[in-house]
Amino acid sequence: MPPLLIKSVWKDHDLVDIFINEHYFQKIAKSISLDEVPKNTRVIDGAEKAIIPPFYNAHTHAAMTLLRGYADDMSLFKWLSEYIWPLEAKLTREDVYWGSRLAILEMIKSGTVFFSDMYWNREETIRAVIEMGVRATIGVTFAENLMSPKSIEDNFDFLEKNAACHERIQLAVMPHAVYTVGDVLWRRCAETAQRLGLVLHTHLAETTEEVENCIQKTGKTPVQYLDSLGVLNQNVVLAHAIHLTPEDIDILQKRDVTLVHNPSSNMKLSSGKMNISALMKAGIPIALGTDGASSNNNLDMREEMKFAALLAKVDGGPELLSADEVFHMATVQGSRAYQVNAGLIEEGKLADAILLDLNNERLIPNHHLVSNWVYAADARCIDKVICHGQILMENKSVENEIEILERVKKFAAKN
């Protein structure tokens, strides 16, 4: 791909030129002349545009776009056991591939360039990620109630052989939850993640039923249970983390784990509300994620920011979770959680970015761009999406999007 030179674009409060080469932001300055860049550099006019970091979706299930609207308005365990798991059992590898491509299309068009994925047939999701140019952490998923002993062993073998996966992809060890994975497997997952230097990611404390069942079975809350197994450390990322005791929060702070807030899914499934105030006071890092499209029902991280900020203010007051703080969750914290050198528009960072159209009606007047982006904007404000130094969307179009839509329509027709 050719280098990029973005001329006269707003970054924060300044007009700058930005040179992108070899996948990185190589130079950001008041002015960069054409004599300073290679002859094959593509020049982009940044007039009336602002450059900001894109989104890093810290928890989702990409191919569940295939289940969008399939089973709504019911509790989590009924939703999973009676509807989601039975239909997922029928999905083919090709279904997962096209469902993942649909998810990536939706994410690109709404400004997301990275996602952490927990799903089955991970090779098909990896194929979709490589082809569409985004980044991802792809989970090798473990759930004893849904897998044979051979499948579990195959998963560990896959991790050992593919830890270094692709320049835009890393693997992660992803035991599903405390109610689908037992003690021995939890310890093995944690040991494998630690030894291979991989993130361990799971659902935790998502419902009161999960917490009550864990206490009844182990005498401990889910957080205390995993801590007793030696699972929790700085490479662990926990999704949901809604129902936490003060002792749980103290443990999470001491173990330096990262949490992922999923407000839309949590509200839709009536799972509960993350205690943002207590967690922020404890200094626990929190990223943002959409969860899957069957429980959200979209993958729009900008919308997730707005819901997160407004939900926090209902009980916590208007100053809790400001626009700048929730934007930080959706960008910097997500990239840090999965050890991606990105999330900021800075020299030496991987060249991921969104260009916003400052002439869009939702960004006018522009008293505070981040506030507008969190509270007022929508995907129509996005002019271009860049990942790894490559333009993935311009003129509202993503390569092969018509084919993706048509293939998924065929899936819906047969089911």
C-alpha cells in the first residue's frame, strides 16, 4: 500500500499534516512538504476534517450478526439455552465466515478497526479479518458443556501452534464463563495464557443467577473463585463484571485486571448495571465493548459510548463518566487491554484513525468535538476509516460490501 499524507487536518485544536508510512504515524507536524515524502505517497485533503482515534471493541461475538433479531426480550439463561445455543449448533464454517464479514463491515462503517472475538470456528473469523484489513484478538473458546474432550485438546494444540498468528491478529485464551468451565480447565487455560504471553478473556459476574450459583457451588463469588484458582492477573480481561462486592473490587484492583463494560447488552438482557463510580474510584481500567449483535443488536461503538455515559449518570450524577472519559474507554483502554500499540494519534503509534466530516450537521457547532462525537454524532459523520495505514472506507463505501450483504441474506432465507 502507498504511504499517506493527510494535509491540513484538525487534530485536537491544531491544523496539522500527518504522514503515514509502514503502518505507523511517522510524522505529525504543522507542515510536511511533498519533498519530504516518497513519490508514490497518496495525498489526502484534510480540509474541514478532524482526525481522531477509531474504536477498539473489547468484547463481542462477531458472527452473531447472523442471529440479529432472532431471539429478543428474554432473560440471559433462557436466551442462551433455548434459542442461541441450539441455532449456533447448526451454523456451518461458511456461515461463520460470512457472519464475521458482515460484522466487520458494520464495524468499519461505524468507525471500529479492532475487535476481541469469542466464538466458534475461529479460523473462519481469522480469514475474514485478514481479508477485510482490520485488527482482532481472536479467542480460542472453551466451554465444557458444549465441547467434547477432543475439541478441548484440539483447542490447546491450536494455541500452541498458532500463538504468533498474523501481524494484525493475536490469539487469546477464552474460557466462556465460570458456569461452563470447571476448576481443572480454568487452571490449564490460565497456565497456557501465561506461558504463551496471551490475554485470557471471559464473561464474569454478568447476572445475579451466575453469582448465586457460584456461591452455592464454591462458597465464593465468581471473582473470589477465579482468584482462588490463581487465574487473575494483568493479562486478564473480564467482560460485564456487573455484580461485584467491595471485596471483589479490591481483588480486581490488586490483580490489575481490565474490565469491559457492555451497557447496551446489559440493559437489553436486564442483567444489571456496572458500578462505574466504585470501579473508577478504585482505578480499575475499563474498556468498552458492544457484545454480540444478538444481544445489542448492533456493533456501533459510538452508540455504546453514549449509552455508557448516560447510564452512569442516572444514579451517579451528571459529572460521572464524562465524554472524554468514555471516549478514552472506547479507544485507549481497549487497545491497551489487548496490547495493541494504538488508540492515539501520535508518532510511533500504529496508523489507525477516523476522519470526521466537520460539515456534518451533527458536529455543528463544534464547541467540543469529543462531546459531539459521544452525544450527538452518528456514523454519517465518518468520512474515512484507516487501519494499519490502509484506507478501509471512503465515500461511505467498503470493498465487497454488496457481496457480503447478499450472502448473509441467503443465510437468513434458509433459516
